[in-house]
Amino acid sequence: MKLDRVQLTDFRNIKSADFNPSRSLSLISGKNGSGKSSIIEALYYLGYGRSFRTNKHESAIQHDAERFSIFTRCTDDSGDESAVGLQRSRHDQFTCSINGNHSHRLADLVSLIPVQLFTPQSTDLIIGSPGERRRFIDWGLFHVEHQFNLMFQTFQKLLKTRNTLLKRQANIDAPENAYWEQQFVTVGEHLNAQRKDYVSRLQPIFNAICSEFLPEFSLEISYYKGWEKDASLTDSLLRKREYDSKVGYTTSGPHKSDLRFKVDGSLAQEILSRGQLRMAVAALQLSQTKLFQQETQRKSIFLLDDVGAELDIDKRERFIDGLVAMDTQLFVTAIEREQLDFIDKYKDKKLFHVEHGHVKEE
């Protein structure tokens, strides 16, 4: 997927913007508060339908406006063109339009435009909560496995049902409840199998890239399924049923799964410096980009926000080299162009400057 034109209206401090990015590398420079990160946030909305900066959509709407809108003309990897737009209102109403067809289903939008993001907070992928890492795995599965989203939504409903029964201290073995227990196990085991298989496919790619990014360490990733290693989900649920009834929620299952990072048997966050953690995350995201392309023959869109604050000049160049080599459409923000003085070597690039919410191509 390539974005050929981007239009923003009433998005944060950008009243109106209309620009044509490069199909390879677009560098967006500007002072802090100028609006360059707002462009990255708007592009993120196209891939997720939400912000990475806030859970409140109204925060992204200009103070005197009722809604914001984001529009793009894009070309998919088969050469087919599309017109895609979305709006969010102060009443939290979501509407997207794909070639004139309106929808309120978020999945219709995000399945079309695969977007990945690296920001100063991306180290949370390693040092943050397990939920961050589950979302990383599920992004890959969502864009590769066509039925994954339906299965994931089904599991979330079954988890909610089981937790409700536990809070009511209902008899899980009763005939009217046993069905839900069995469905929880069946869908949960299937979800676990897909996540485990995805990580196994990701591992060799990650190992190869990590040997370039962090050659001084032997960094390994492994998948934890969310319950005891040698037990079935049925056995684990049975073993913990009394405790689950006491606390009122399910403590075993794929909703507790995790992606673990270790260096020579120790947790990576205990060994690696913050700069090394950033490189580990960069290697992981490059690995996911490469696997996505291999398995779908599609290209993703990659957003690099404030890269100068997170990586030294050599690491910035290596990261961007890897993304450009994979023909990923890349958007990079920096306070000064000098933070990326190596970009002169790239042939297909465009430079944009943002000042007071106005976007101008240099």
C-alpha cells in the first residue's frame, strides 16, 4: 500500500493540510509543537482508527470544530487505486468511507491500510505490559490470517461471559454453563496455536536482523501461552477454578499470553541499556515488516516519530536503510534535517516542513 495524497482537516493544530508524500521516504521537519507529530498521529488513525497519544478522540479535534477528517488517495500492491477517508466527532461517532462506500466498522478501514509505528515510547514493547506484546503479535495475525479478527472477537466475548459467571459464583459445571466453558477452551486453544505459530515464524527473521543491530548480545524471543507449560487449557482452568471464583475473573488463558525477551537466560530489560532496548524494538519491528511482506506480498506503511531523540545517527541510518530496502513507505519526523543528514543518499524522497500547523513541501 502506498499513500499518494493526504488531506487533514481540523486535526489538532492543523486546520487544513494537503500534501503528496513520497512513495518511499518522506521527511517531516519542524520545531516542537509545530504539528509534525500530528501528521504521524493522523496517519496512524488510518491504520488503527485511533490515536497512539490519547484514548480521547475529542482531544485530536480542533477546539472550534465539531469533528476532524482524514482523507487519502492510495494505491494497493496490485496497482488498484482507492479513496479512503475517516471522521471522528466530539460525540465519538466513527465513520469511514472506502471508494464512496460508508461504514461504521473499524475493521473495514484497518485491514486496508497496514500501519506500523516507532516512537520514543516504543521501548514499552519490551519493558511495558504483556498487553503491548499481545497487540504486536495480533497485528501480524490480523493482517495475515483472514479469520483472525472474528476468532479474536469471539474469544473476548467468551472471556467476558466466563468472568461474569465467576463473579456470580455460578457453577461452571452446570449444563447451562458447561457449553460456554468448552467454547472458551476450544477458541482459546486455537488462538494460542495461531500466536505460537506466528512467533515461531518470526523468530529466525528476528535472529538474523538482531545479529546486525545488536551483534554483542544473543537476544532471544519466546512465546508464553498464558498458562502452565505442560498443561492443557482445560486442566489449567480446572486447577484454578476455586481461585478464579474467589477473585472473580479468569487467570489462565491466551488473554494472559506474553512475548518474552532474554539475553543469555536473563530478562532483556535487566541487561540492555535504553539505547539497546530501542535497537531491539527496531529489530523486532523490521522483522514483523519483513514477515508481513513475505506472507502477504503486500507492503506496509511505517511511521518513525522523533527518531533523533531515540537512536544515535548510525542506528537511525541502519533502521531507515532496512525499511527503505523493503520498499516500505516511510514517514519520518525530526526537529532538524541535520538529524538525518544521511538521507541525501536516497533517490526517492520528499522533504516537508511544518510550522504553526502549515505543511509545506521543500
